[in-house]
Amino acid sequence: MRPFLGAVEVCLFKVLFRIKSMANAVLLLVLILFVTSCVQTDYNDLKPTPVDVAKQAEQAKQKDGAEAKTDASKTKASEKILIDKTAAKKIEIKKAPVKKSNKSGRIKYNASWKCVPKKLKSVIYQVSRKFGHVTVNSTSRSRRKNRRIGGAKSSWHIGCRAVDFRVTGRTRGLYRWLRRHPNVGGLKRYRSGFYHIDIGPRRSW
């Protein structure tokens, strides 16, 4: 029992000794015992039992475990997203670029192509789509090579300003189409089946 209860009892007993009537004394004694038992019972109810302490500890442990699992799940999800993004970037980097110069796969290059003017490239692309497979045989020549093969001294191949090509397929109407094309300057059709186009003045021979 808590210490203050002893003081209360002492005080009540003092009152009991001052009461002269036996009936009142008995009633007061019963009241003392009742108050003492009630206070004792309430105090004992407030004390945590070992079972309650263990239960609270178990609940706290389960809560901490659930929070830890949630944090771990979030971390794994973030790592997975990061890995997926990294993999997607790698796939984009490894993806081979499509060559604009040969989308249809109907042009074969046996000579340098990068130096050819855009106007002539456009003509070759259109020819491959309209008339068939194109084989580019000559574009840029050095002066030494031009002399060796018997080219004209002022050949437009010197400086990569002309293209010689052959078409495998339906060539009917090709010469007339090239002669009317605004990007074609010089135009010649060889007996061997080759066509010559350049960016010089409009002419044919």
C-alpha cells in the first residue's frame, strides 16, 4: 500500500476515538476498510502486468519490422527503376543509326559518297526509287587519276562535282527524266549503260 494511505487511516482512527457512540464507530470502521480496499484495488489495476509489457514489446517489434520491410521495398523499387532507365539508355546507344543515303537499300557505292553535293545525291535517291537499283561507280577523282583514265582536263569529277552511275532495272525514260531534272547540269549517257550527271551548266553530249 502507498505511504499516504497510512496517514489517512491514522486520521480516520483519531476521528473514531472521538466518537462516543458504538454504532457510529462501527460504521466509520466499515467505511475505512471500504475506502482502503478501493484505493488498493485501483492502484493494483494501474500496475502494468508482465503480460501487457511483453505484448507491447511484441507489437512495437512487429511495427518496426513492417516499416523496415516497407523501406526495403521502396529502395528495391527505386533501384529497379534506375536499372531499367540505364538499360534503356544502353539500348538507345547501341542502336545502329539508319543511313539516310540508302534508306531503301537500292544503292551500291563503289566510290566516295560523302563529298558528293546534296543536289546530285537527291537525284540518285530519286532514280533508285523510280527506276531500280543504282550502282555509283565514280564521283571524286584526282587530276592524276583523271589523266590516267583519259578524262577531260576540266572534268567535273575533279573536286567531286559529278557522279557516274548505272541503273539495273527499267531504264526507259530515264534519260529524258534526267534531262528535265532541275538539279542536273551536265548529262551524258554512255554506250556501256553508264550515266554521267554533274552540277555544271545545263548541257548534254
